[in-house]
Amino acid sequence: MKDALRLLALMRPQAGWMALAVLLSALATLAHVALMATSGWFITAMALAGAAGASMNYFTPAAYIRAFALVRTVGRYAERLVGHEATLKFVANLRPWFFVRLTPLAPAALEDQRSGDLLTHLKGDIDRLEFAFLRILSPALAAVLVLAAGLFVVAAYDGAMALVLLGTALLGGLGLPLLVHRLGAAASRRVTARSADLNVLLVDHLDGRAELDIYDPGRRHRAALDAASDGLIADESRLAGIAGFAGAGVGLAAQTTLLLVLAIGAPRVLDGSLPGADLPMLALLVLALFDAVAPLPLAFQTLPGTLASARRIFALVDRPAPVPDPAAPKPVPAEGALVFAHAGFTYPGAAAPAVEHVDLTLAPGRRIAIIGPSGSGKSSLIALALRFRAAEPGALAYGGAPVEAYEADALRQRMSVLAQQDHLFSATIRENLLIAAPQASPAEIEAACARAGILSFIKAQPDGLETFIGAHGAKISGGEARRLGLARTLLKEAPMVLLDEPTEGLDADTERRVLDAVLEATRARALLLVTHRMVRLEAMDEIILMEAGRIVARGPPAEMMRHVAVVEPEADRLGGESA
Ligand SMILES: Nc1ncnc2c1ncn2[C@@H]1O[C@H](COP(=O)(O)OP(=O)(O)OP(=O)(O)O)[C@@H](O)[C@H]1O
């Protein structure tokens, strides 16, 4: 119920359009009902007049019939137009509403999302919410209006007929939908959950198809995918069966009403208390009224799945942002020192802190290398710098003010970052580069690519910068992808450059050349270099050695190289377990 009310509240800005759509829908259906009733009356009256040899004015009823037909057609058209306008306006608000709430959650609060889950939220769940008005709310409200008007008219002719209509309309319009809801609620909710599960399995299956070929010859993953698909098909078949049963039920209710109206009206026609032409009019009127009832079972059937989608969406957007932005953010200074003051951080649910008591100042022009074994907290420091995570305990400051005083996105504009798992888009090399600097000139692009050691590769491609690199850079090698990511990082003119393992996957020669170029390109900027590899560290101002989240040693290169040599005789293998 809470979810339904919240969904209705989301629709409130479009309430005017939606009310108009409901009114037009009711008007079009009522015009249809009136058309049927008048036609029934007219044909019978003409037949009776003909049989009696009397003459009658057929201009007026014919004019009514034309008018009702016109109103029905124009009404339906206008109802579709206004209904879809209302839905489109709702959609136009709903998607940004979702994105605005989703963006601050990324990446920290979305880590537990399964691959493909977000896609399901965006596609299946949001789509279901979009149609909540057209498929559920509008038919239900229009049916109430149409049936109330129909009952009023029928009651004016015959109370018993009105009671019959009330009973069968309640059966067909409420009893049957409730039964459909009861029979199909679990399946409808399962369809929502199973579509999500199927998407997750499918995305995993496609992403990991090479690993599955190697490690899953028994095709267990494929079997799970098939089982999920079969489950979904079974539920959808069940819902289709129930929908068919409901359609037949509404038809039965309509025909039964027709028969009962005839049974009640026939004696009255015979005793002269009801004009002969009025009986077919009433019979066709009640029959046509069931047009308003027909969509209700499906609306009730759709309801649980729609509410399940609403619940999934609300559960996601209600997650607290890991690092909320301030209400009145300060402008971020163009340059400044990034200071970690006794900073610590523990991942939710983790037994031990990933970062503990870190003091560090990354001032303009300063170069700091962070080294340490795998899992020692190096990347977590970068996550703190980027405000993807908030330090607790301790604090971070930039330009003299706590980082919490700034909007996180604005602060990130001062940084250029090569993440450990840098994302390459399914796009061309040029498009991937321009994400960092949309205005970059061809000369700047070329310079960044040359520094990252990827220029000759790009030039060797038949399509050059227009080469399409595939999903996650699947069409280029790991080392090429790393260098492309680095070129993108160097293209952005930010005062702070944070590089997490920039030369991972490069051979020793290329590594040295690339690092020299990086050091040259970032000469006037602040550089934080996270690395396992002891290459060109002599060019750093400070080297920090981390272990288990703590800084265990720090100092200028000459001193630290000796220290590292003691800590780790094979310095190039700092990532090993023994470090
Ligand atoms: N998103 C996360 N959720 C929970 N724990 C995490 C998460 N990311 C990292 N950790 C844990 O935090 C600790 C520090 O990880 P971090 O990635 O900062 O280490 P690292 O020094 O960068 O390692 P590597 O050199 O292997 O990249 C590790 O124990 C790791 O398992």
C-alpha cells in the first residue's frame, strides 16, 4: 500500500493530464454505450413502426447515432493522445528522478548489485511503472465513471435491471479481478523477480562465455539459465491462462446480464409498462457497459508485478548516499593541497579497516608514490580522495576546507584518474578519449596518446582514432587498453593526477618510456602514483609503503629504496603474499 501511495505521489505532477485522460476515456466509452443503445432502440422502433404501418421521425435518432459515433471516435483519439501525453510526461520525470537518486549512490552503494540488475531496474521496472497509469489506474477510474452513469440510466427504467447490472458488474469488475489478482499475484511478482534473475544470468553468461567454455563443460550455468527461462515462461503462461479465463468471465457476465435484462423486461413489454423499443435499447446498453469492465481483470493482474517493480526501485533509491553532498557547497578552488588527516576507512561488513591513520599531503607539484602488497589499502586511498567513500575516522581536506564542504562532482573536476579497473566504453578510440576532454584539439589528443605510448598503435589501425574497440575494449589487448586509459587520463587538464597501477600489463621498456612521459606531462601538477612496481620511483618526492591499511614507512626515494629492499628483497614482486 505504501508503495502504491508513493507511486501515486510520483504521478501527482501529471494529475491534470491524467484526470483529463480518464474523463475522455469515460466519455468515449459512454458514447459507445449510447451509440449501441440508440441503435438498438432505433432499429426496433423502425421495425415496430413498419409493422404497424405507422410513420416515425428517423432524423432525430439518426442524428444522435451520428453524433455518438463521432464523439466515440474523436473521444478515443483524444483519450489516447492525452493518456499518452500524460504517460510521456510521467516518463520524462520518472527517468531523471531515478537517475538523480541513483548517481550519488555509484559506485559505493551499488556494489552489491548483480551485473545486469541495474539494467533490469532501468528497463523492466521503470517500464512497468510507466504503464501503471495506462494499464491500471485509467481503466479502473474510467470503469467506475461509466458504470455509475450506466446504472443511473438503467435505474431510471427499471430498478430490478439496475440491481442485476450492479451485481454482474461487481462480479465482473471487482469479484473476477480480485480472483484473478489472487490466482496470479504470486506469478506476477515472480515474473518481476525472475526477469531480473534471468537478466543477471544472461549478462553473466555473455560476459563470461570464454570462462564458461573452459570451466563449465557440463554447462551447469547454461542449465541454470534455461531453468530461469523455463520458470519465467511457466509463470507468464499461467498469467496468460488466467487472463484468458478472466476475459471469458467478463464475456459470461456481460451475456448473463443481457439475458437477465431481457428476462426482466420481456414481461413488462408484454404488459405494456415498457415500450417495445426500450428493451433492446437497455439490453444493448448493458452489454456495451461491459466494455468498461473488460480491462479490469488484466489491470488487477498487472498490479502485483507493478508494485513489485515499484518496491525494487524505491528500495534502490532509498539507499543512503555514501557521501552526501552539502546543501550549500563551497566553490572548489582551482588548485590546492589534498590532505589526509589521520584518515581511516572500513568497508561495510569488513572485519578490519582497509585504511587506518593515514596522514598524507598531496600538494601542487608534489609526486607521491604509494607502494605496498596487494590488499594493503592503496586503491582505497584513491576512493577516499575521489569521495566515493568518506573517511571515518579522520578527515580529508582540499584547498584548506574539508572535502565535505564541496560538491563531490565539482571536486572530482580537479582530478584526473586512472582507476585500477578503468572502464573503456563500447565506442571508438576517439570517443573514449574525448570523454575526458571533449574540447581537446587533434594535437592535444596526439600528444596524450604519444605520452601513453599508444600513438603508434593507433596510427597502425586502418581506422586510426575511429577504430571501434568493442565492449570493455574487447577488441584491443590488455596493455593497449591500459595505455588508452592512461592517454585519456593525461588528456584531462586537472591539477591532481591519481594513477592506480598505470603500467600494469606493459613490458619493462614500454613501462619506463611511459612513466618518463607521464612524469614529464604532470611536472607542474600533483601526482599520486599507486604501484606494485619499483620502476622510476627515484623521480618521486616521497614514497609511502603501506601494509594492512597503515603507512609503515615513508620517505624520499633514496632512503625508501633501501628500506623496500630490506622489506622485499625482490622489489618488483611487492604484490606477492610474502611482502
Ligand atoms: N568494495 C569493497 N568492499 C569490501 N572490501 C573491499 C572493497 N574493496 C577493497 N576491499 C578490501 O579492502 C582492502 C584494501 O583493498 P585495496 O583495493 O585498497 O588494496 P590495494 O592495496 O589497492 O590492493 P591491490 O594492490 O591488490 O590493488 C582489501 O582487504 C580488500 O579486500
